[in-house]
Amino acid sequence: MDRQYLVALDQGTTSSRAIVFTREGQVRASAAHEFAQHYPQPGWVEHQPQDLLDTTLRALRDALSSGGLEASQLAAIGIANQRETTLVWDRKTGQTLGRAIVWQCRRTAPFIERLRHDGLHGMIQARTGLVPDAYFSASKIRWLLDEAGAQEKAERGELCFGTVDSYLAWHLVKGHPHVTDATNASRTMLFNLVRQDWDEDLLKLFNIPRAMLPQVVDSAQVIGETDPKWLGAPVPVAALAGDQHAALFGQGCFGAGQVKNTYGTGCFMLMNTGDRPVKNDKGLLSTMAWRLGGQPTFALEGSVFVAGAAIQWLRDELGLIKTAAQSEALARQVEDSKGVYFVPAFTGLGAPHWDMYARGMVTGLSRGAGAAHLARAALEAIAFQSNDLLLLMADALGHRPDALKVDGGAAANNLLMQMQADISGIQVLRPRVGETTALGAALLAGLALGMFDSPQQAAAQWQLETAFAPAWGEDLRARRLAGWQKAVDAALYEASLRRND
Ligand code: ADP
């Protein structure tokens, strides 16, 4: 039988999914399994490594059986994964040093703070494009080695470090290749963006032996075939990419200035910046888009901390709605937010403000303002915050991007998407396949196999579902942006009062 399907394994923070695509980019079958989160101390987050592997394999097998498919029909597997999450394991036995430290885990924040005191943040940012933070893998590796007293073992080459792509590939592929792709490498805070290699000075700084680091491969590259013990027949593993990077690819953002935003609990916006990393001093990260045929493509990345989470707050804390989707109907009961602005800075404000003391604020309440106005303001807040990132990206690019491609759970909200078009003054394009991370991983795998001649040809698989055109005039836009800015200023002012307490 023809090997006609591409499978994406999307190993995320709360679940592992497998999606089988046709060569035309249509979903043929899928399955997902959640796994346990471990919180051993406040602020600490861990995953059981075996859970990551087991749920991924179960999702893959379930997707195949629900579609009546066999492994022998699969052309290739592409892996997209939660980024930065850190594992260290024994090269011989596969035994891990404890659990995986998840990207969200704050345990190494004091270590990162010490680097700031030592004046090292600038150097780290210049080399890696990242604003130093406990999210990234470097300080997590250091913590795992210290905790296990395993430095010497690592130096002898007996340990492997890997992000989740690396860990899955090591287990799934025959011969246990120890690899990671350039996008995942770029989230470790050890990878030199310009040189496209591990940075010797950073390895010294963190005292991490090169012997434990994976080989950095392209995002679309055949790494090997799965061990037949897993699926009954070998299948090439042909792509690795961090989830946000895979989504940028799945959205067909191949040209410099093309940008996507993912609306989930938070938002992740990435813009392709072409063949050079772009510096940014407003807190956007400079990162990889992907690496193909040895050629790196770069991106700028920004995130909104609280997006869909503000809708959850309306649902869970205020009880205004029963489901997140109901936010749309509630907000549609009124024509505008009646001067109400909601700054959902529950955990501080990110780019471009960077104030961790900021907290949530509702401004402009009048006697007639009610639940519908608040729901509207909450949805607008998601769009305003995303627009603040888009403005930074436009600044770096030199002009406003032509369009914004969207995905993620909250992108299903038509009102929110129209607000985004109005607030940003650009076309908002929602694709038919909302699983852009998985689609990107599958297309990267197809590209590695030569199914497509170029990324552009792979992009032909991207299909528009709905385009939202901006309807506001420039006057209204300017007035509303000024209103939002005032509300943010109020939140920043309030934070400054509390900071001085
Ligand atoms: P994540 O991957 O971060 O878990 P998802 O992409 O699954 O997030 O999206 C879930 C988030 O989107 C939740 O925070 C939820 O409140 C929000 N959300 C989902 N559907 C809608 C909707 N129709 N309108 C507004 N928000 C929504």
C-alpha cells in the first residue's frame, strides 16, 4: 500500500496528540491523551518522562486505529513539542535524572537573578536572542546536574540532555540518535543564533559539558526510522520543531514580515524576519523560525500572559458565562464596551511594559455598565494586548504586516477576530485547519521526504476559512487605542504606588 499519510506528533504541556494528514493537508484521523502535571512545590512544575512517551505512542496508535490505518501507510512522522522543558537521561539505560522540568517551572529563577546581578544578561541576549529567564533549559540542566551530583558523569559523556523532541526521537528511532532541531536548540539559552551552534562561552558559564548536548539538525531532516517494536513497521521520523515554530510553518508564514498569533490561555505571536536574527530591546525574543537545508530562518516572538485566561476568569471567578464560547454571545448583546477597559494583568504586564508588579484593572465603569460590557472589554483586551505586540513587530519590520494569521482555541471566537482586525487595522486570516502546529510538523516531514519542492509548495496546503477585514476608520482606531493606553497607564501607575509600599 502507498505510503501516503503524514503524521504529526504534537507533544504539548497538558496532552500528547497525534494527527494523521493526507498529502493535501486534510486531517484523516487524530487522537489525544492528557497526562499528569506534578507540582512538588509552589511554582515548580514537572512531567513524568515515561508519561510523555506513553501518551505520545498511545495517541499515535489510537489515531491509526480510529482511521483504520497501518504504520506501513505512513510516509513520515513529524514531531512538534512543548518547548524548553528539560530532560537528562543515561545514554546507556535511558534512565532519567528525575522528572522533566517543565518550561513553566520557576525553581531556577534565583539563579537567573544572580546572572542579572553579575551583568551577564546583555551578553546572553546578544548570543541567544533570549531575554534570560528560568523558562529556558540552561538553568534547568544546571539544576538537574547539581541535584543528582552528576557533573562528572555528564563530562564523561554518559548523560544526554534533551528537550522533548530530543527525548522522543531518542526513544522512537532505531539506534537512539541524540539530536534536536535548531528551533528547539534556540530555546535552551545555550545556542548561538548567528553561529548556529552551541555557544562555548555559555557552556562555560553554566558549566554544561558539550558531551551531553544533542547534535543540532535541520527542522526538516530524516533522522532515522522508528524501531519496528513501536508500530509493527518502521516509519521515518523526518521533522522536529518547537510547537510555536511548527505553527508558524503550518500557517505558511514563509516570507519576512509574515506573522501568526495563537490565542490560547496566553497568546504567542511569531513573525518571520528572514535570514538574519533581528535585535529587539523592547522585550521581544529573537529566535529561530526553522532551519532547512542548513539555511536558518529567524523570527521575532512575543507573548501575552493572560488572554483566554481572562475569559476563564469571567467564567470561573465571576460566573458570567458557563463556557468560554459564550463570551461571544454575551459581548454581542451590546454594541461597544461603553468606555470600559479591562487590563487583565493578573501576573504582571509583558512586552512592551515589563512590569511584574502590575495587577488587573477595570477602568471606565459607569452605572449602566454591565456583564456584557465587561465581556466585551475582556475580549478587546486580548486583541489590544496582541496589538501591542504587533506594533513592536511592525516597528522592527519598518511597516505594518499585511495580515495576521490566527489559530488556537480562542481564535474560534468570530467577534474577537473581528476586534483584532479593527484594533490592528489589518486583515485577520483564519485557516481551515486550526491544528497549525500539527500541520506544520507534518508539512516539514513532507518537505524532508521531497513530497514538496519548496516550503512555498507545502504552503499551498494552507487554506483560508474566514478573512476578517478591518472595519474601523483611523479616527476610531486612534481613539480606542488611546483609551486602552490610558487604562494600561493606570495599571502601571497603580503598580508604582504598590512597589513603593
Ligand atoms: P491552551 O493550548 O493554552 O490550553 P487552547 O488553544 O486550548 O489553549 O484555548 C483555550 C483558551 O481559549 C482558554 O483560555 C479559553 O478560555 C479560551 N477560549 C476557548 N474558546 C473560546 C471562545 N470561543 N471565545 C473566547 N475564548 C475562548
